[in-house]
Amino acid sequence: MMPRRIRRISLFLTAHIDGLLLGAVLLLMTTGLVVLFSASNASLPRVSSQLINMLVALGVMWAFANIPPHYLLRLSLPAYVLGLALLVGVALFGEVVNGARRWLSIGITRIQPAELMKIAVPLMLAWYFDRYEATLKLRNFLVAAVLLVMPVALIARQPDLGTAVLIFAGGCYVLFLAGLSWRLIAGIGVAGLVSLPFLWSVLHDYQRQRILTLLDPTQDPLGAGYHTIQSTIAVGSGGLIGKGWMKGTQTHLDFIPEPTTDFIFAVYSEEFGLFGSLVLLLLFLLVIARGIVITANAPTLFTRLLAGAIALTFFTYVFVNMGMVSGILPVVGVPLPLVSYGGTSLVTICLGFGILMSIQTHRKLVQT
């Protein structure tokens, strides 16, 4: 009787879990804990806090893996409208922290509505294109572009350029996967290049400085260029095999800025070297590849667009963070997914993976 009950419980817990995706996620999370221990100078409270964040994120992932995609379809519009309303609330009544208005107090706690939009925007766009699948025309793509630009503009205004870039990328992936023509993409690209002077004029001073620093970080080595210079030194000093765990000099002499969050890849590269970085890249590629496979096997337009946006947005997370740390992209404040310290971003990413698992494991039910 007891073994049968255990099997039932096990089946209930794992019925909608994708083993390959979960395994890669757990390996990345474990790597994150190992690197965090070193980056935080062996701070057990910090590591314990991140472990709690991971357990919460895994719980959220399991919960969304068990929600059938057709329920997500129904939630798309309410989630988008709620997120947009909260962003307007941030603009009007949000709390200013370190010069940025990103948080909204709801009494017992503070929330960052921009994180909700990382999922709500792809959901909304996938719902919209699924609704008009049989009659897609250029005007549908224009409406979708407006639906994308509204939250991105509100988030960029906070300012939170990193989150705005991720949400914009996620929305663009949906537009592309929905069938946006290459001619139109080329036209948008040309228009973007032409509008660069205008975009430069509306950037904040610190955002302009980040771009100038990317071109020549040595122009202000103790100011705006400090982050880029120190992180690239750490990455390069790791060599082929690294200096060893807990032995990174750039890290433990406090040269690396934000070593537990945005620049944790610099800590990893210094201690585990090129070979260790390649192993980490392979783990990230495994997650991305699994997401692409789930996208290819998705049974409906809604699930295909949503899965593709989640998988490719995760790729953008990784590319932007590693590019930022390596000095090939400006510093925009994007953490390394599943590795950097932090709860909100981790929960959002795992929520997306839960949706991927739901799409994969409910696929046969939808087909029949």
C-alpha cells in the first residue's frame, strides 16, 4: 500500500515536469550557489537566502508547469492590462530608490511591476496573434507593435534600461515568429539607424556615458569605465583553467563591482577559467536548445509563439550579461540567469520555464 501511495505522489509531482530542462536548470542553480559562496566572501546568510529564493522559484515553476496552456491563454489579456496599470501606478506613485522610480508599495510589501511584464507581454502578443491567426495582415503587426512599445516606454522611463531591453526583445521575438516579413524587418532596422540621433538625445546622461565607456573605458578608469575594466581583467586573468575556487584575486580584493549579481560571471571566469566558462556556456545552450525543441513541437500558434519568446528571451539574458561583463556591450544591469543572486528575476525565469514544461507535457492532450 505504501509503495503504491509513494508512486502516486511521485507521479503527481513529476507528471508535468520536463526532466531534461529541469536537470539543466538545477545544474545552473547549483553552479550559482557555488560561485555565490565565493563572490560573497563565504557569506552563509547570503547563500541561504539565495537557496530560499531557488526553492520558491522551483515551486513557481512546478505550479505553472501544471497549468494547461489554454488557461494561460485566458489569463493573457488580464495579466497584460494589470501589468500596464501597475506600470502607470509606478510612474505616478512609485517609490524612488537610487534615483530610479521602479517600485510600487502595496501596503505590506513593494513590487516591481516591470518583472511581471517579462511574461505578460509575450503572453499578450501570443494571444493577439493566435486570435487573428486566420486573417493576419500588416495592421495586426502594427497593433502588436503598439502593445509592445507602451510597456517598454514606461519601463525605460523609470529608468530601467536592462528590463526594457529584455521585454522589447521578447516582444520582437513574438513578432518575428508570427511571420513578420524580412522586408519589414530590414525597413525597421534602417529606420532605427536613422533615428539614432533622436534616441541619443532622449537617453539619460548615465546611459550615454555607458555607451561612450563601451567605446573607450579608459577615458574614465576610476568612474564610468571602472566596471568594464575590472570585469574584463577578471575574465582574462582566469586563463585556461582559472585560479581556483575561492582564489580569485580580483574578487577577494574587492575590485569586481557587484560580484554577486550583475558581474558574477567575472567571478566565475576568474576562478574556473576558459574551460569552466565553456562548460557553463554548454549548460546555457542546453536550456536554450530544449526551449527551441519545445517551441518546434508546440501544437498551436499561441504555444509556439509563447515558447519561442521564452526560450529566446533567456538567450538574450545570457548574451547581454556575458557581453556586458566581457566588455562588448554596455553595462545595463542584467543579471546572469539562474546564477546571479536575486529572487525576483529568478522567479520570473523559472515561471517561464514552468510555462515551457506545461506546453511540452500538455502537448498530447491538445493534439487529441
